[in-house]
Amino acid sequence: MSGTVPTATVMPPRITQWIDLFRAVLAQCLGDQPLLLATVAKRLTTSARTLQRMLDTEGTSWRAEVDAMRRAQACQLLAGGMSKAQAAVRLGYSDARALRRAVRRWERQCQSDRGTKGGISCPDLFLATT
């Protein structure tokens, strides 16, 4: 023995459903310009139309999944101190204004989901100006 201690290999969590695989691939492609359904479908070795049908079977859509992924990652990036301009590029938006428009759309969705006129449930990180 050379005196080295064997290290345990950490395995990534097992993906049990195709939607989890789709979301993992989507997260990897998020910063790509432009983010295309066809690109993600190709990485999943399927056609774009088949991917749309599979998402529909799950009760979701391409846009809903992309928005959810961008929103979750935007929260993480901004909470970590990244500037809005940097976060916008990282999330695949053309600039910080495009990210700001998406945030406004998310805020409206929060309000309509909660059925409120005020009291936004979206993170305050988005509300500061860029």
C-alpha cells in the first residue's frame, strides 16, 4: 500500500423519468444563443415534434419549461450577486432589458396565479433597476 486513502466516487442522482432528463439537458443548453427546441431534441436523440408531444403528455410545453428553468436560475444567479446584465447573457437573453421583460411577465403570472392585485410573490431581487 502506498498510504493513500481510497476516495468514494460521488454518483449523480439517477434520472428516473424522461422529463428529468429533458430538464437536465435544457439546463445545459440554457445559455446557448439561440435556445432552440430542435437543439434540445437533437441532444435527446428525438425529433422536435416528438419532444413537443412528450411535453404535452406531461402537461407542459416548451415555453413553460424554458420560462421555469430561466426563472429558477435567475433567482440563483441574482441571489449569488451576479449582475442583471451577466445573468441575462447566462440565461440566453439578448440583454438585461429582455430579462426585465421576462421578469414582468413572471410577476403578472404570479399575480394571476394567486388571484391578487398587489402583494407580489416573486423575488425582490428582480425589482431593483439594472
